[in-house]
Amino acid sequence: MAGERIRGNIYYIDAPAGTGKTHFIMQKVVDVTREELSKKLLCITFTNRATNELRERIQKQIVFNELITIGTIHSFLHEYFKRYFLLPESLELYFEVFKDKVAEEISENNKKTINDKENESIHELKETKIESPTNLTLEIIKNKLNKLEYSETQFSDYLAGRLSHDDLIIFVSNLVIRYPILQKVIGEKFDYIFIDECQDTSSDVLRLFYSVASYKKTNVKLYFCGDKMQEIYDAYDGTFEPEFKNMNLTKRLKKNYRSSEEIVLMLSKLYGRLPMDIMPVKGEIGNIPTIYITSNIEDKIVEFNESNENFLALRVFNRSRFERSNKSEDMRNLFNSYNKLIPYGAKISLIDVLMPIEKDSSPDYLLNILWKTNYIIESFEKKQYSFAIQQIKKYPKIFNVDKLRINYHNDKEELEYILIQVSNKYRAENHNYSISDFFLELEDLKFYKSGLYQDLTEREHDNKNTYVDVLKVPLQEFQNLVRYNRQPDISTQHGVKGEGHEKVLFILEDSERYSPYLYMYDFLEMFVLFDDYFKNNKQKLEDEILFSFYDFQEFKYSFCNAVSKLEKKIGLKISKIKEDDIEKNLADISELINDFIGNPYYIWIYGKRLMRKNKTGINEYLNLQKNERFEVKNIKQMLKYADVNRILTAYKLFYVGCSRAKDELVLIVDKEKIKKYEKEFKNRFRDVGFIVD
């Protein structure tokens, strides 16, 4: 991609929080609709909530029409490409792309018994009258499968051809690569395409739309809008960076409409060597950002809240937020049961389950049923009957659609009677009434599909645990969870990142057990001491060493991708390698480390930082080069790219948390964790623009 011409019709807008990226998209859509009649526009958003908000903002300016398409990437890909999911060529490609996954699922399927109710694929195969559904072969599945589907969940069913969120993107990307004419087809359908939150969009998706706008003779104008500092999720791997550099960078958002001048100037300095030249619209208001250093964070929070009002409390996900003395707020049993159910490092994390981005759903099967039920009950109580009925019809595997179907007037009366009973049971203030009780009674009412409760009791997770403990939890705690997720004054750092609040109280914490995984205090030490460390040690590095977000991010992309390639080459995850594996692959390991051993970010994270933690780090590698004895665990540690991710994620979340504040910002810091460099910490953050108490 190096040396490729700048593509004038493809724009990249990388702008910090508060500069009006969503407003830019909204205004561009409005202007094009008014001034360029008949132009077709596509807006891709990150969440359904963002879709609805953008649509509402546009509708306040113009009459929404069929020329404007707004949706998430998954809804667009499914809606646009599902017509191709029936074609033999698509099915052939499916088995190419997911060959290993299909084979793995066939093997797992054949280990199960014909009466295993947890195995939905077996029962579907029985319904299609396939002989011996527990003795499957690839040929049987190929003959059975006549179409692909989007599962609308985090999970794929490879035997049934149902694609998860991630696999939908993977498959469509491969489909477009296989049949490039699809690029032209999309380009002819739309004149303008906007990709919001592009920093959290996978490289496959970015490359798909880039290819559409790069197609010869295309007139489509493509806008990638995002903020590198808000790149929190793992969807983007950095491999699209060369394309970003070849885009039109003339569209810049240089005004911050959210925060005071004091906060904007502080945020600019957080970028390090290349501060952002953002102009605050609000000007000074007299409130300088403040840091409190304390020996007891929880007591300090209580003390602060007693004398201050209307602060948005930002905390990294942790157990304490779910443990409340008031039963109308307590969620400890729900937290504890899911903490045991979901293993550490699982693809779907505890925070994804308990605090989902989409508030009326959950990636967890049981909680998703409760969220759907809650939505139906709320719609019914608000007399929004059509919404309640639509939700029931949409999920026939959960709700008893046959019993709840409305054909005659009497059916409507019976449905209303059932929903009244459901609502009464849901709202009953009985702390001894469990989730299990609720499911059983709604199944007796014929509201839930028969057998749903038994399915819940037998369904296994990856660690072979079941929902037994979750079902014992008081239903009240789920209702508390619903209310908690909807509170405007409480937020987790991975939540809706774009929202601002007049006053923000940000508690700085590590998160080593729960997602988002981050090392906040490793970042703070790095931010405070990085420059002085290299100056004082007179490191002979080619460039001047000044801590910078962009340099750190670039190191992360290159190092993490290099380690991933090494893992693929040797066929093992770094966490699984043993001494023999290191000796066999010593040349490749040495080549990788040599590529980075002169990088200041590598030196800090895998040298100074490891030595501080009583690990040998880079010194261990020098012993390896001298053919001296080495410890496998230390070599693993030097290739553990999760450390880079977690420190950089802390950096980004630190910035994001601070950027949420409009007028007042207060940070609370653990004194014990900065005691070795407290003096330097105070001086550094005073320079950045804080009052440090």
C-alpha cells in the first residue's frame, strides 16, 4: 500500500471526544439531502442505540426518506447480502472459510447422544429426517444445508449455517473478495457512505468499504469517522493503518463543544509528544481538574459524595458496585453466580453479560430471555401492545407463539389476561421469589414455550457449569440490574463513550480479573516516569524519546501482530509454549525480539517494568543469546502482548473518562499504588493541568 495515491473521495476524520463527529455525519446527511436531490446515503453505526439516536437527530432537520439507510454493520450486511446466502457458490465458500469450525462441531456433535437436549443441532437434524444424526459427516451436512442465516447472537451454529456477529463479517468479507463485482454493486447503490466509530470496526469491514470506494469509475464518497483514543474493543487489529494514511485528511474537526477550556487543554496534554490542537468553544469556567490521593478509596468516595452532588461516578468494572445493603439495589447473588459460571478469559466476559451495550438484550442465553421478557412487560404496561406482540412473535423459541397468537377478539382478551398475570408476578416485591420460580410459573401460564425451564437447567457453558446457581437468585436482583443499567449517573468505562456529563468523579482502578482488562497504575507510572527514565539512563536510541499516544499505539499494532504471526507459524499460543518449543523455534523468537529490543516502549514494558515486578525480562533474553540457562516463564512474559494491550487500554480509558466531563472533573487515586513515585506523580499531573491534593 506504500506509495499509493491519495484517494480524494475517501475521507478519514480522526477527532477527539466532544468535537462533534456524530453532528458532522448528521449535518452532512441533511445538507446532501437538501442540496443533492436523489443522492442515496448509507450510515453505519456501532450500536442499535446509536442508529436510533442518529435517525432521531436527522428527523429533527428533514423528512426521513427511503434514500437514507442507517443501521449497524451487522444489520446492513445481513439485509444487503442475505439474497446471496441461498446461492450454491455461497454455500461452497462457506465450507471453505469455516472448514475447520464445521469439522470441530461435527466431532463434538458425534460425541453427544440422540437425547441430549442441550444439542440443538441434533434435534434440527432429526426434524429433517437425517439418519444417524450422531454419526455426521461433512458430506451429510453439505447435502442438508441449503441456505445460510445470521444468528443475531455472539454464537455460530456451523452445522446449521447460522453465522454469529463476527462470522457474518468474516464470511461477507470473503464473499466480496471472491466476487469483486459486489464492490461495484454496492458502489452503484450508494452515493455517500459514512462509517461511524471506525476505530472499533474490524479491518475486514473497513477494507470492504474501502474497496467499494476504490473501485474504478466509482463516484461514491466514503467517510471514516472515529477517535483513536476511544479504540477500546479488540475488533480493530491495526492492519488497516496503511489505507488510513492514503485517505483524504482535509476534513478536520478542531473545536471541542463539550468541555471547558481547562479540561480541553488538559486533554490535549494527555496525548504526549503530539498534543491535539483542539479549540474549546466554552472557554474558561474556573473549575480546574482535581486529583485526590487517598489511602482508602471507598471512604474517600463516601466523603466526597456527602459534600458534592450530581457527579457521574466512573468506575472500572468491579464487584463492589453490585453489593448493596439496600435489597432494592442489591445484585450480589446475581454477580456471584455469573462470576462462577463464566470462566476467566472467556470470549463473552462478565461485564458483557451484566452490563451489555444494548440494554434490552444480553449475550447470555438466560439473561437475554429475561431482558426480552422485561421489554414485553414494559411495553404492555405502557399500553404499547403492538410492540409487545411483535417481540413475542420474533422469538418463537422462547415464547409460546401458538398460545399467544391473536386471530379473534377472544384471543386478544386471553393474551391480555396472561400478560397481566406475567406483569403481576414480575412486579411482586418478594425477595424470596427466585428466577427459577418465575420461569416455572410463566411456563405454566403458557407464556414461555414448554420445556424452556428444563433446557435452562441442562444447558452447559464452556466450563461445564450450568445455570443452577443463577436460577436460585431472587428475581428482584435482575430487576435491580435493569434499573442499574439505565441509571444516567453511573457508568462503566467501556459504556457509551460519547456521552458527556457536567460533573465527573473518576475512580482510578486496575482491572485484572474482569473485562475491560487494564493496568491503570502501570499506565500512570509509565506516563509519569517514561521520559525521565530514558534521559537519566542515557539510552542510545535513534530518536528523541518523548512519551506519545501515537507512538505507543503504533508499537502496539506492530508488536501484537508480530507475536500473532509467530503463534500461527509455530502452531501454539505463547501461553502454551514449553522449553522444547522455545529451543525448536529459537531463531524465530530471537528475530522477533531483536526487531523490538531497541524500541523504548518494549524496553519499558518488558524491561524496567518486569524488573520492578522481580522478573528478569530483557536480561533473560540476553542470557538466552549467550546460551545460558533461561526460564520459560520469563521468555513467555517477554512475548505476552496482553500486557501492551492492557496498559494502552488503561491509557485510552483514562483519557475517555476525563473527556466525559463538561465542567468539573475529579480523579481519585490510590496512594499505596503510587507511593514509590508520588512526588513525580504530583509534579507530572500538575504540569498536565490538575490540582493535586
